[in-house]
Amino acid sequence: MTPQTADLLEFLNESPCNFLAVKNITDRLDRAGFTPLDMADEWSLHPGGRHYIVKNSSAVFAFIVGEDPAAGFKIISAHSDSPGFRIKPNAEIVNEGGVVTLNTEVYGGPILYTWFDRPLSISGRVILRGESPLRPVTRLVNFYRPLLTIPHLAIHYNRSVNEGNPLSKQRDMLPVLGRVSSREEGKGLLTRMVARELGVTPGEILDYDLTLYDTTPACLVGLDEEFISSGRIDDLEMAHAAVTALTASAADGDGAMTRVMAIFDNEETGSGTKQGAASPILRAILQRLCGDFGVYSRAVARSFMVSADNGHALHPNYPSKQDPTNHPVPGDGPVVKINANCKYMTDAHSAAVFKGICERAEIPCQVFVNHSDTPGGSTLGNILTSQIELDGVDMGAPQWAMHSCRETAAVADHLSIIAAFTAFYNL
């Protein structure tokens, strides 16, 4: 196992939610000499300076300042969130026999039945009372240990389960937390658990953003350990590749252009938040880096963005689902994502640029196009171009079981993408 592969597995295990993913990215940036900035403060920047901004604890934007503000930006974007389950307020439901389930809401578009019968835990963000109501305190929490499970209905009660099983998100997907002796004991149980984990009193907790995750560690599978098996590969694999490449490029390459990494949140729900790709956050950061609108306009015109979000690999059991001539195979390199109806920002020019980057990095490159009878989703690239008139390409690693509780990608592709990203930053 290569050090980069081992680091990816560690990153996936340590990042069970968007908030912890951003925390782990900023830890890597800190170790590489990057320093935090705040959008509310004045900035003092100089060429070669390494800095980052965190937005809402779940998005992070890092950059290495170029020597010429008008020279443009080399941007890699990805996202920190993954489909799953968010815990609702007043979540405890005390059932017959004192069995406690938690009331949850589906986030994004997970494959629901992949979440059954797994050891689940809780992680997220907790908001505590501060000195001012306008300045509450944010703490991150991760229970690490298995706490819950979503038990499937036995086949004896649903003999046709293997022929199709429609699921109710409100009835069928509630996780079991444990048992209590009375309904009164169940009230506020989750808040008390969180308070105990953080070493605070329940009264200090004002609110929380808590999600479920599978506690099964990320691992390698396959005859030669050629595949990565983990939750949240979409899109934490690309976030890991981006931060690895940015920190590796910090001392190398042409310093004229500013190198930027943008890890947004809420891509899985449409990006329409203050920390999402549809917000003006990246544009505001780039404008401040330029200091003048005229300089900013010239810089954007000379810029290129790699929108990194994973794509669909050819499935050995369902080859008919793929386009007949453009079906990427795991292990054969990153994929350029193309769509005639502009679901992706890729065009022939930007595809050629990225293929040239892959040639510079001496890695293979593939193309993904949807089967014409199966429309696909969109991603960060075309959403960002509604805010910034950037030239760029949508790409990603080919993977299986996208949006499953457990996804699969190829080790070789991840290493190739890190090499391509590093070559891009070093151009």
C-alpha cells in the first residue's frame, strides 16, 4: 500500500461528515504551512503566501498567492458532503418495550436499502451558548463507536423483498439507539449523550447538525487490493486528491498564477447554500485576491478550473446501463465527463486541456458520457459558471455504487488523479 493510499483510507475514516472532512483538510493545510483567514478581516497578502478560509465549518477554500494577480487562477473544486441521514430535532421516539429510535431526515439521494443492518454512529456539529447570542460556540463531535442500527424487516414478514421493496423514508429508515425504562427517560436522551461526549451540560447545547455514518472502516479489496471500499468516496476521494496536490505543489511550479482549492458543501442537495457552489463565496474570495475588478476580470479570463466529482464506472453486471463507446473502467485513469445538454461544464477545448494535463503527468485518461436513454445528474462545474465565467472541465474517478452506504473505486485512479492535480498546479 502506498503512503498516499494509506492516507486516503485514514482521511475517509476520520471524515464521517462534512464538518469533520473540512477539519481534517484544514489540519493537513496547517501542517503544510497554510494559515487561516477570515472574510470579516482585512487581509495582508504576498506572493507565495499560503492561506485558507472556512465557511460555515463545512466548506474550505485554500490558495497559494501568485506573483501576478492578473495572471489568473488554477482552481480545483470538490465537495465535502455525501448522501445519508440527518437527525431531526426532538429526535427520540420511545416505542413498545422502551426501544428508542431516532427520527431522521434523508439528506441528498442515498441508496436507502444499503443502510440496513449496519453498525452506525453519530458525528457532526454542536452549537453551544457563547458570550453573545450573535457568537455561539461551535464544537465538533464524533462518537466513533457503533451506537445504532437500522434493522431490516425479516424476509418471513415480506416474502417478496428480493423482488422489489418500496421503502418509506419516515417509517422504514429510523435507526434504533437502545432501550430505556420509561418514556420520560427517553426525552432528551440524545442531547444528554452529546453533552456527556463533549464534557458540557445539556443546557449549554442550543442546537446541532448531526448525521449517521457506517462505522465499518475503509479498506482495500480485490485480488491485489486494487479497489478502495468505503463510505463517502463521492466526493471525499476528490477532496483528498485536491488537498494532497495543493500541499505537494506549494514549493514547486510557476508562481505567476494563484493556485486555488475550493471544497464546497451541499452539492448533494443542489449547492444552493451560503457554503455551496451556487453562492458567491468563491467569486468574493477571488475578487479579494485581485483587489481590483479590472484585475479580477483579466485573471478570470486567464483561469482554468478542474471540477472534480466522481463518475460512474462500467459495472460488470450491468454493461447495458453505460454508453456503448464511452464507458470508463476502474483503474484505467480519471474520466472527463461530457454532456450535450450542458449538465457538465466540459467542452472540446477544456477536455483537451485536461487531456494535456494527464499527458504531462504521464497518466491515462478516459471519457464518460451518459447512455442516451439515461439522463445523469449535474455537478459543481456548471453551477459555478453561473457565478464566474470560468473555463474548465468536469472530471472524476470512475466508481461503482455511487450514493451507496459503501462505494468502490480503484486505487490506481486515485494515484493518477493526485499526479494530474499536482501537474496542473505546477504548470
